[in-house]
Amino acid sequence: MENKLRLIPYGVDLDMFSYVKRVWKPGTTLKILTVAGISLRKGINYLLDAMDELQGYNIKLSVLGVPIGEEGRALVARMKDMKNVDYRGSVSHIEINKAYQDNDLFILPSLVEGSALSVYEALATGMPCIVTNNTGSVVDNGVDGFIIEEESAKSIVQAIQCIYTQEINIEHMSVSARRKAENYSWNHFEDRIASFYDSIL
């Protein structure tokens, strides 16, 4: 059955999401971004658990997205009590793009996902991405980001600390992130779709 399946990843508009090389300096705030619906399915509770563990670090998490259901509203209420988390709610596409430009790392610890467009957008802007396998992304672990265990605040903390302690160079990851995105433009997506239809006709 598996040999009948073809995986065709999504694409990204490389002109809309322009590249900014990330150069984070120790002593300055490490700025992390997530763009997602606020829910347990997106793993936001584990992300907040991780930020609780990172209270003593010069790290700030910005969260863009609307709460989904009662569980989402409870997560938003929790964020508002956390000093190292800035919940910004629903913002325009222009503001989202600016947030990609202004932050250092992107994170999406989803439990269930198809293929999150926000990860492709973040990669295009040069953001190393911390994701689970369940985000359906194209991130290579240790190259243009980190693939972490799902349902694990500890894995999130460890990935962030790799950058914070400079165990892994954020600048090198940033270059790799943009290079990865360039292989997943919408033109490449269209070519992959056309190639697939050619192969079965």
C-alpha cells in the first residue's frame, strides 16, 4: 500500500516572506515565536510548561493566534500570567510577517497536523524551526531546526537551550532554513503536482 502513496509538501511565497539572517548575541533576549490556533492539539500546553522551566533565562515567547474552545481560553489565561510570554492574539497578515522578521526562532510542537504552512513561512524568513514530526514539516533535525518529541516540555527546553548556549550556531541554521524554503516555493509545489499526474497517466 505504501508504494502507492506520494507525499507532496506544501509551498511558500518566497517574495512575500523575505529572508533575514538571524544573528543572536548572548546577553540579548532570545525571541521565540509561535503562530497557531491556541489549543491542546497544537501542543501549546507543553510549550507553556517549557517556558515555565525557562523563567530564569533571557528568553521571550510571542504567541499569535486565537483560542479554540474552552481549552484555548484557559491556555490564553495562563499565558497572561507568565512574564516571559507575550500573547498577542489575532493579528493581520502584515503583522504576522513582521513577527517572522523580528524573532529569532519559530516553534510549533503540534500533536496532530497536516502540514503547517506557518513552518514553511518561518523557514523562508530564515527562522530555525522547532517542530514535532506531527507538524508535517520538512525541517531537518540539527540543520535548519530541531525535531522534538511530541508531548514533551523537556524536549522543547533542550532544543531552545542548544541555541541559547550556542551549542548550535543560529546563523548557520538560519542560512539553511532559507535554503530549505527555496526548495519548497509554490512553483516547486506545482511542478511536483504536475510530475505526479504525469507519472500516473
